[in-house]
Amino acid sequence: MSINESFSKIIKERRKQLHLTQEHVAGECSISTRAYQELENGNSLPSLDTLIYLAHALSLDLDTLAKELRAEKLRQAQQEEATV
């Protein structure tokens, strides 16, 4: 799984945990809903500015977001090893 896919999984799950709409998060990040959907679908990665707004909108700090991303990548690697 790519970094885009890992990142998209994290933000989508977090948004759902907080019961937020894509439109709400996009507004908090000052991006279009379509641009947010591209992030959530794993088709793009955010700019640094958008990443900062995104972390705030999802009630995460950047360090926590980075740790979540590392943990997700580790889980994926372990799953891949288990299927070999």
C-alpha cells in the first residue's frame, strides 16, 4: 500500500470517528470538497499548509498524525509478511 493510501485511510477513519462530513473538513482546510475527496481517496497528498489545517480539523497534532502514518505502514508490512 502506498503512502497516499495509508494517509487516506487515516484521515477517512478519523473523520468518521468525529462524525464530520467531507464538506466540513474541506471547509476547515480552505480547500474544495473535491480536493478533500482526492486526499481521502488516496489520489493526492496535501500541501504543508493543508496538512496543518487538516490536522487541526481532525483534532490531531502533526506528530500524532505522523505516528499514525508510521503505525499504519507497519501494520501493512506485517500483513504482507503474514500472507507470504
